[in-house]
Amino acid sequence: MAGYLAVQLVGYAAGYDRRLPDDEASGADRWMIFNVAMVGIALAVADGIRSRRQLDRFLVALVGFSSVMAAVGILQFTRIVDLTQYIRIPGLSRNSALIGVGARGDGDFARVAGTANHYIEFGVVLSLVLPIAMHYAFFSPPGRTRIVRWLMVGLIGSSIPLSISRSAILTVALAMTLMAVVWPWRRRYNVLVTTIVATAAFHVVNRGVLGTIKALFTNVDNDPSIQNRLSDGAYVMELWAQRPWLGRGVGTVLPDRYILLDNQLYGSLLAGGVLGVAALIAFFAVPFFLGRSVRLRGADEETRHLGQALAVVMPAAFLASGTFDSFSFATFVGVVFIVVGAVGALWRVESISPRLPMQLRESGDQYVNTPLTADLKARLRRANSELKDKARRARGG
């Protein structure tokens, strides 16, 4: 977090060094205020949570709030009621119109955002939270708690297609693929069968929605949003070449003055240059590897599974950042920084260290396999031991 924030400060100084106009200066100020606040949230979670129980309660609350957002989206999609129109926060007033319910596809299917700021953000955020929701459903005690947690998984999973977004589908596909890497084969089959049945049920209830989503991928050549994103590349490279290393200044690449970029990687390249992109990659990579270390070295199966569930959020969020300007959306950024803090908290409360041995799968484990690297090391040790035995027998003969 310190390194990430330091790079933002360098970009802030680089922007002011070129004597920013007033609107870009305001954008830079807003960017720094926003990032300092988000870094504060991540550090508060990482250092403020004192025990594993507190961390679990915190993450279950995150899942709960996400399921509420999903439920709001379902009510919007079914045209029952748009609850966002009735949200009034005391002391605050709206400074712009809410996005409301949109339409997409030949059937003009409702496209919803729930309580997010955009349809894409709605689908992507739910896709990021889904692995965490599944973790707590898998490891919930039997009874009412398990029913409630699987209900939250159902709400979140069934709401992702309602965003009718390529970004959301790609994000959830990557997140679930990375989760499946650690599962035993039986768990993979169970999840796959459940997904197929749930998809078929969704198709029956919401005829045409999945076909519309499929068309988003098969009709790429005729999709204006894709073509516009591709055409932005030449302009971005031309503008980047003017200030390649430190960029034009964080928060200064305004759509009204430059171009609307539906790509956070492009935005970071223009605003922060090569240094800014490196910081963005590190921002996602470091928590991923810390979470993976928990997955490899956690003392019990539940801890290892939670480490993986938190870790997969990072590459999935990075992928999504290549499909829309993710850091312009507060809900996305808030969830990602919260997960970064949760990774730090889990690492600390579980006393994880690279010196700890990798944990092997025990006979009763149902959700986490033996790490491939640990299995490979064990095989190499066995092979080395067999070679030594053969050598001793040969010398003895």
C-alpha cells in the first residue's frame, strides 16, 4: 500500500509539474483524496482485525451486502420495483441522475446495476465476491446458517448475467477457474453439474438473456463498443509517447478534455506512464501471491481455501480492469481494497511465513488438493531416495 500510494504521489507531482489547467488539477486532487481514503480502508482492515473470527464476520458481512445489491438488481430486472429511487442519505443530495434500468439486445432485455454506478460494475463486483460467498457456504455449519449462505450464493450468482456484460462473464469465468484449480476432482464435478443445472433453470426462467450474452461474444466484429475500444489504441499510444515514464499526471486524463477510455490499463498508462502501470500490476500481484501463500501453508483446510478465495479476486479484478475503467467506480475500488486488507489480515492472524512447509491434503479434506509443487517435491525426494538405495545396493553387490 505504501509503494502504491508513493507512485500516486509521484504521478500527482508529475501532473502539477506541467502546470495543469483548473479542471485537470481538480481531477488530480480528487484522485489523491480517493486513493488515500481507499488505502486507509485497506490498512484499517489489515491491521484492525484482531482474530480469525473477526475476519470471518467481516467477510460474511461483505457477502451479505453484495447479496442485498444482487437482490436489488433482481427486483429491477423483474420490473417489480427500483429500490435505488427511494434511497435518501441524510445530509446529502444527488448531483447527477441515477443510471436506472437499461436495455440491451434484440429483445430489449432489462440491464440492471443494482446499487452500483454502472451495469458493468454491478456484474464485475458480484463476480469478485462470488468465490468468497462460496467459501463460506462450503464451510458453514448445518442448519439455518448454511441455508442462508447458499441463498446468498444463489442471489449473487443468478444476478451476474442480469448485467448483460462481457466484463462480468469474463471475470466470473476466470475467478471460478482459478478456484477450481485447488478443488479435488469430485468437488469440480459437483460444482460443474450444479452450474449446468442452474444455467438451464436460468434460461427457462429468463428466456433470451443467455442468448443475448452469447451474442456479445460471437458478434464482436459488429459491436460498436468493441470497435471503439480497439480504435482508442492508436490515440493512446500517441498521447503516451509524449510522457512515457511518469505520464500526464494521475487523475488528469479527463473524458471531456481527452477521451473516454473503457480500459483502466490505458488510463493508468496515460496518467502514470510506465511507472503507473507497474504500480497497478504490483497492486494486484502482491495480494495475489500473499493469498496463494496462505493457500499453500495454512494450518487447516478452511484457511487454505479462504486464502485461495481471496487470492483469485486479484487476477479477476485485473482482467476486468482491462475491459472497463474500473478505478472510476467506487464500489469496485472499495471491494478490491477491502479484499487487499483481508488478505493482509489473514496472513497476519494465521502467522503465515514463507518458511512454513506446504500443507498436504489429508484424508478428510474435501475442498483443497495437495499443492502441485509440494507433490512434485515429494516425488523428487522419493525418486532421489530410490536412486540412493539402488546405488547402495550396487556398491554392496
